[in-house]
Amino acid sequence: MSGPLDHEGQTQVDQRAHKGDRERETTLDGWPIESVESQAWLDCCRRAKEDQGLNFLAHLTAVHHIDRNEMELVAYVYRVESEERIGNWRRVLRTSISDAIGTQIESVASVWPTAEWHEREVWDMFGIQFIGNPDLRRILMEEDFEAHPLRKDFEDRKPNLGVTRETLAKDAGQNEPSRQGSSS
Amino acid sequence: MNRTPTDTFVPARETPGSDRIDGPPDSLAKLTDGTKFLELSMGPQHPSTHGVLRLAVRLDGEEVVDLKVDIGYLHRSFEKFAETWQFPQLAPFVDRNDYLAGTLNEFAYCLAAESLLELEVPERAEYIRVIMAELNRIGSHLIWFGTFALDLGATTPFLWAFEQRERIYDLNEVVAGGRVFPQFFRLGGVRNDFPDAFFPMVEKTLDSVETSIEKYDAMFSKNPIFRGRTKGIGVITKEDALGLGCTGAMLRASGVSYDVRKADPYSVYSEFDFAVPTAENGDVFDRYRVRLAEICESIKIVRQALKAYPRNGEILAKLPRKLKPPEGASVYAHVESARGDVGCFVVSDGTDQPYRLKWRAPSFSHLHALQSIAPGLMVADLVAVVGSIDIVLGEAER
């Protein structure tokens, strides 16, 4: 549990003042928010399921706040029991970690098995690794894709082909005269 | 006899050598009786996979020992695109996520965007939305019925189902212009009112679908061949279904009465009297029963909505000229789609474009659940199970 999770806890505390939804107790549409430190993520999820009976994970995803250099993990959980809503039946669980590619956090697949694929998607799209996920491979992008496309610093190009904005501009410059020649 | 493999199954990649995360594909494990497992790729191009899906199966003779689902062939970066489009522009785009239930997808998106932008939808528009959404659900279930029967080797029901589905599409065309993708919902309401021609057509369609459901039921439910192929096959228990994030008919067939329209009522669903069909065994047959019953419930809702539908009033709320959602706010709206619980999570940064949009797709979780259901099945039964799940890959891969 310790070891890989020693990412910049201090900077997070300093920036807490800016955290949009973090300052509120519920989201705009009324879901109660529970924010925890990243070290407590697995515990928080386990408590939500075992003590509060929130037995259904709707989705687990990440939001990349590039201005704060942090990755926010968001999980929407609720209780699926019967047709009626009972008391405290839904919650948003949040935690923040560094946005560096390869940052690690504990997997919650042991709490809700469905988290396995949601975490694979977060790894694929944001580059966050989940310790304890039984099958952490890319899920939507091809296996030899090198970037994590939903990050805000993702550049829309193929990094593994060596194509950059500069080479594209150069190619375009070279091709321009011949294209004009062929069309006229 | 020890038939369990000693190693964990990691499917061989389609393009060997390009594998950066898994390490090299593992070799075929040897069994104690000297035979070997057969590793086989079902798909990506296979008639039973309902799209472009690859099932990497490890077989012991005819029996599935292990299965890994490989998706991503239809990934078209919807969530990334969404970050560059304005809120009203996205409403027609979400149709394409689940291409069999476009209207229901629009419903989820519009609910999320409306709660973020704090728009009030006029009551009349809510009724129009519910009618169109339920017709869409009937259409989607009819397609499911046809293709499911086709998976089991019955060709004719496919044509029956498409005949009825065509009527639903005609209704879409009369109301919205589009057939498959009506693009009918707008933020704050719907695009236009029902034309006069719609009302007699919808009555006829509902009657026709109702009669044909009776026909399907008579042909299938007591048919010994069909029962033999589906009873006790592909069972998922209540606990597993919940843990694996199953919703919709998958969950209800396992005995959990969960329907977003009842559990977290949105729009005007709380006004209608309808049941949530459930079954006990969680097998292929029960999923079939639940879906057929759901078509009948949807017909009931449409009939009630047509009666209660207010003939006068606004159908579209005024959209402010400048969209200013609260900065840093997030919303999550979910609806009961034809396949299950479809959710839309939007984070705003105060501009007229989403900062982040996440689409919760039931098919995504159902494909994950397939990995747990499959071991122990025969290959032919695997096809039936995939058919009974009712996957739409456009939705799973977004």
C-alpha cells in the first residue's frame, strides 16, 4: 500500500482552494460528494460498499485538471435494491492524484469487479496505473498506441510515426507547388 | 482429471510483436492427459458478434475454458470530440453512440446538459420525449429479438421483427425526418410537435406490435428446441450481475428489480403506471422473457402518454444566447436505455463546451460480464449468450 503512492501530497493541499466541486458538499444536481486523499481511496470505496451498502458502481473515470497538474478520479456509486429509493442511496467518490503518466493508485476491482474495465479505460485514456487490477491492458486504443488521448496535454498526432507539427508543415510546404500544378 | 490451466490466460494479440504491455503471448498450456487447449479468435468479423468484436477463447474440445473480450475496433473518440463541441451541437451526435437506441441516448445527454445549464423543459415536451423514447425502446428490442433468433439459427423471426421495426422507423420519419437517427431532442425540449398523421399511425403500430409479440411468444416460449437452447444457459447470479455492473434486462433477468425509470425517475415517468418485469434464473431464456415483457410495458406507457399528452403549450424552452454553466460544476444524468443504465457525466469549466464528458455505456459492463459467464459454455451456446446480452459495440466503445 505504501511505496508507489508517494506522489506530491503537498502541492495538492496548497491548491485545494481552487477545487470547484470540491468546495461543495453535493454536485450541482444533488449527489453527495465524498472526497478523500488518494491513500484512503481503497478504504473509502470499501467502506462505501460494505458499511453503506452502495453495491453498484455506475462508472469510474478521471478528469484531467491540467492547470493544477492533477488527475481527479470520480466514481459514481449507488444502491441497487428495489424500485424505491431508500435514504442515503447514492454518492460520488472523488480523489486526486498527480497527473504524471504512470502515477499509481490502488485498484478498487476487489470491491466492485466492474471497476476492472473502467480502470483499464482510465489507464488507456489518462495513463493512471491501478495496482492490483488483474488485467491492466489497453482497452479501446490499439495495443501499440503510445499516448493517452483524453489527457489535456495530448497532441493530436501519431507519436510513434515520428510525425510532428513541424514535419507536417514541412511536407505541406513541399507538396504545395506540385498540387497547384496538377490542378491547373 | 485435472483440466484447469496452470497459467493465467492472456490472449495472443492480433498483431504479434506489437505487444508492449502484456509481454509475449503465452504458449498453449499442456493438459495432464496430453491434449492441448485450442486458442481461437471469434471475430472481429463474425456474424454472431453483432458488430466488430473479438472474443479470444481458449477451448478444451468444444467447451470454453476461458474467454477474453477484445474491444476497441469501433472506438471513435466520442469523449475527446465532445470536449471541442458546444452543448447544443452535441445533442444529435450522441445518437451515434448506441445506433439502435438513438433517441434514448439523446435523452441521457439532454438531461445532463439541461441540469448543468439549468434549463426547464416544458411539460408538453416531456410527454413527446417519453413517447418517442418508448417507441425507440420497442424498436430496439425488436431488432434484438430478430438478431437473437438469428444467432440461434432461426431466420424467419428476423424478418418478422424487421417488419415491425420498420413501422417504428416510419413513425420516426413522420415526426422527426430521420429514421435511424431522429436527432429530435433539443436542449430544453424537442424540435417539433407531432404532425396530425402521427396519431392514427401510432395506434396502428402499437396494435400491430402487440399482436406480433403474441405471435413471437407462441412460437418461442413453449418451443422445446428454443427452450433447450436457452434454459439454464449463460446463468449470471444476482450478486455477480450487481458486482459486474450489469443493468437493464441482464440484471432484471437475475432477479433484481432495478429500472432507472422507477429507481431514479426522470422526465414524467412517475406519472405512468407500468411494471418492471423480472425473472429469477438469470439465464438466456429469462433475458428473452424479460425483454418481450418490456415491449408490452413500453406499449402501455405510450398509450398512457398519448392520452395524457397536453395538446397546447410550449415544446421548446428558450436557450440563453450565451451558455454559461457554473465553473467547476459536474452533473450526472442516467436513463433506462434499451440495453440498461446509460449515463452521461459532464464536467464544466464555465465555457459553452464540456470540459470533460464521460459516457456510461451498459454494453461496456455487459461485455466485461461475458468474461465471467463464458467459462463452461459450449461454443454454440456462447453465440446464444452473446446474442442474449444485446450488445451494441458503438456504445461500448464510443
